[in-house]
Amino acid sequence: MSTAQWIVTLVGLGLITWIVWYFWLYRRESVQAHAKEGGMQEVDVTVKGGYQPAVIEVQARQPVRLNFTRREASTCGEEVVLPAFGQRAHLPENQTVPLEVTPAQPGEYEFTCGMNMYRGKIIAR
Ligand SMILES: [Cu+2]
């Protein structure tokens, strides 16, 4: 193979590795909420090209506080919506906005950006 073909092959392999990592490994990473005093579970969520972490495990029937911080100029993540809790919030850039919800029963509760592009979920157990 020529040098150019090798480069194309390596770039292709790198891209495949990245896709596998991003869609299958990275997105499955979940974070367990830490319980604070008064049973409040708290998690910091960074909004940048998506939600990090995108999967948050919590205890059902206990209040959860999600501290959203939007770290990008892109307006995609400007609004966060938690349909199951009837909540939505505006997220100004580099400002932490806390949102409190209480999952009434075990299950999965989605949260998305205003356009339904960024997606995350709370898994209550
Ligand atoms: Cu969006």
C-alpha cells in the first residue's frame, strides 16, 4: 500500500474506534448520586455536546438535585427539560442551575435539551 492508503486506513480505524467509544462505552458510563444530609442526592451535570454524566443512578422516593452547568457557547443545551417532572430550566453559560426532582417510583426518567437532541436519564432504583 502507498503512504496515502495507509493514512486513509489508519484514519478510518481511528474513526471507528472513536465511534465505538463514544456511542457504546462513553454513553453507558453512569454516575451514582451521592446522598447528602437530609437524604438529598446531588449530582453535577456538565452540558457540553451532551450531558456528562448522561446516566445518573439514584434512589427512588428520595429528592435529587441536579446541578446543571452549561460549558459551551452553543445554544443547543441552553434549555433542559425533564418531562416526567414537568420541569424545564434555562441554562445560562457557565452558570450552575440546580433542579430538584423526586422520582416517585423506580424507573427511568429522561432529560433532554429543548430540541430533544441532548439526552440523559435518571435511573431510580
Ligand atoms: Cu438542543
